[in-house]
Amino acid sequence: MEKFRPLVSFLLLFLFFCSSLYGQAPIVSLSFDDCTTANSGANSPDGEINGDPECICGVFGSAFYFDGSGDNISILDSNAFDLLTFTVSFYFQPDRNSGDFVVLSHLEECNSLIGMNLIYRADNHRLELEVSRDLGRRVVMTADLSDNRCWTHVLFERSGGRHTFFIDGERVSEVNSGGLIEFANNAPIVIGSSPCVPNFNNPMTGAIDEFRIYDRILNSQEKFNLRRNTNQILTRDTVILIDAAVNVRVTDDCTEFYSWNPQLGVDEPFEGNTVMMPFETTTFYLEFSENNCTTTDSIRIIVIDPEEVTCKDLALPTAFTPNSDGLNDRFFISNEFIIEELLSFEIFDRSGSTMFRTASLSDSWDGNFRGEPVNPGVYLYRVEYRCGGEIYQKTGQVMVMR
């Protein structure tokens, strides 16, 4: 047993080291809260403001807006890009009327082949990232941005030769360079400008928030924790009876102006959170405006005359997204008012195992089984209920999306 003691000690030390890596803080972390560039990361000094960017309301706390005059924020003495593995994460809100501009750069001079450059292309509403060592060792990646969002969460990660782009939590591009591209140099990391400004590139016109660099690849839960929904209606499409009302709720964010269309049936047409009582089935559109951005979300309210609904018309959604973002997180019966008594509501996986069971109309499925999230995919449901004195059964399938 004694001869194995060194091996056991080594394994325990190794496991402790690995566990200490999980969830460790970023090496660069600029939240811009309190309108400062204080760095709460592990290895780098505070960011340095050049010019006079405007402090505005951000995704979390404060953010900085660059007006295209050349304002920027530089991060000196950071060895983040010397690493084999790293992750860059930030929120970005472009001014689409300003043309192309630099979002992020790491270049010693404009004609240098060694470095990184992230450009916003206004015509395509797209980000274009280039990392290079020389003409033969370079990676160019693009990522289209959504037209229905003001703030976009951007995440770029490198692990050896694998480079991956995520936009709002979705993997949109991945390139394997076949080997490590060593693009680190002595230049600072600059937000909003580059050495190519103003001769070949324009400085940034837009906002930035929550800029972080990690010396590792984040796991899926950590990536999810970085995200926050903005400019969205939280209340999902719903079914009501004639003369019933719906309390509609929206995300709590930096929206400065709301406008509902149509306004008929809306209690407060220029507020996000409001009460709706439409006289007929209606799709309502809500316009969110903040800074220099306007975006739209919608909700459909189906109005039903109870005298026209039969006992066979039980309605359930075809998909839901149980990711705790406040949007379509639970699966339940939409028009429970036709049910006199719920006998059973069951969810099964494809093998027939029961994932969820209830006989209470107030219960709904959160997409978990024994406290753990189920895998994305198709699940089956069966509802048995009493209506009009008779027993009915409805079966179908629902897609769990994460």
C-alpha cells in the first residue's frame, strides 16, 4: 500500500487543481459599472479611456457609447492572447447608420500581419473577425447579427487550432486552422479603434458592455449565465375567453420608449408592462426604443367563445425552451378552462419512461426529471380529463429546446 501513496497524493493534487479551475474568475473583466473601466479580473490593470465616450444604461448596470470620433478603451499589459486557450465575451450594440467600423483590435501597426481585428459590417449587419500570424496562417470568421435585438452577446473562443464564434448563445461559425496561430504581440487590446483608424477603418459608433477575457473555454452553463434577454415580451402567446384579460410583462432593461400596435384593447399602449383585453384574436406588436436602436417583439392572444369550443379542443404548445430566461420556460395546457377535472397529465421520453405526472391544473412541466434538465428533443404527452360529464384523452408530442 505504501508504494501507491505517492500516486494517490498526486491524483488528489491533480483533482484539486482541476476543480480550482472550474468557475475561476476572468483574467480581464470590465463591467463598466459606475461609468468606470475598473478591471476586476485577475491579471490585468484597469482599462484606459481615450477620448470621452458616453456612459449609458447597459445590459447590466452601465455601458459605454462611442460616437465615432475616435474614443476608445485600451487594456495594457494583458497576456490574454498569449494563451493556448481563451474566451472573449462582451455585449455589443452597433449604430447601423454609421457604416463599417472597428469593434476590437490587437495590432502593433496597421500593416502588421500579426494580431487580431474585429470589424462590424453595417450593410450585412455582420461581425468579421480575423486572427493571423502571417499570410499562410490566418483565420477569418463572420457572424450575422439578429435584426430583432438591440444588444448582441458576442463570444469568441480558441482552443489550440479550433476557433469558435457564438452569437446570443448560438454557435454560428467554427474554423480549425490545423495548428496554433500565435497572434499575440506587444500592442494593447483596444475596444473601439485600431492603428488603421482613420486611414483604412472607421472608429466605433455604438455601445459596449460587460467585456471579459477568460484563460479557458467556458462550459455551457457558464456561457448561459453570461446572457441576459433584453427588449422582449416575457408573456408568451396565450388563449383567453371573451371578456377576459391578460397581464403582459416585458424584460426589465434600458428601453426608453414603448409603443404597442394595435392599441385597441391595450390598457397602457405606451408602457411595456400592461393589461390586454382584446375583443377578438389579435397579434400585438411592441416597439422597444433605446439609444439609437429600435426593435420589435410580438404576442398573439387567441380569444375564444366558450360556446364554440368543444371538449375535444384541448390545446398544448408544440415546443418550449426551459432555460430559465423567463421566455416559454414551462409546458402546460393552454385552454384549461374546458376541463372540469384533470385526471392525469403525463410526459414520456421516447423509451416510454415517465418524466412528469400530475393531476393538478395548476402544475406544469419545467423540463426537468428528478431535478436535472432533460436532453433537448421530442417528448410525448398524454392528458386524460373530464369535460361535459365524459372522459377524454389527448396525446401528442412537444419539442424541448435549449
